[in-house]
Amino acid sequence: MAAPAGKSKIAAALLAFFLGQLGIHRFYLNQPGMGIGLIVMSVIGYATAAFVVGWFFLVAVWIICLIDFITYLTMNDEAWAAKYPA
């Protein structure tokens, strides 16, 4: 079976895993609002990491990226092509 045309789910999953804190995978999938949200949460988290509140932001970003990574890898090709067209 040929892979559907459009965005690559392997590329999106790798971007979520390695560069997720920067929201790169969301920009790749044409979701700039969520990408900017992840960047803002990461900056706030790292800026306030000396305080307890910063870790809540960072853990939230890490959980979102992990969920995205797993979701992208487990989504079937038809659902992926419907949700993220070229």
C-alpha cells in the first residue's frame, strides 16, 4: 500500500519527540496557534524553573508532546490523511 500524499506522520512524530518544546511539530502540521502556545509555555516554564510554578508548565509541555508523539504513530493512514492533508 502506498503512503498517502501529504504530511508525514513519522516526521511529525520525530519532531514532536525531539523538538516538541518548541512546537515545531505543530507548525509542521499547520497549527501555528498551538505551536506558539507550546513555545510560550516552555519559555515561561524555563524562566520560572527556579520556582515551583515553572515545573508545572514544563511538565504540561512534556506531556502534550508525549501524547502527540504516541498519537501520531498510532493513527492509521486514512485518519491521518483526513486530519492533516497536504
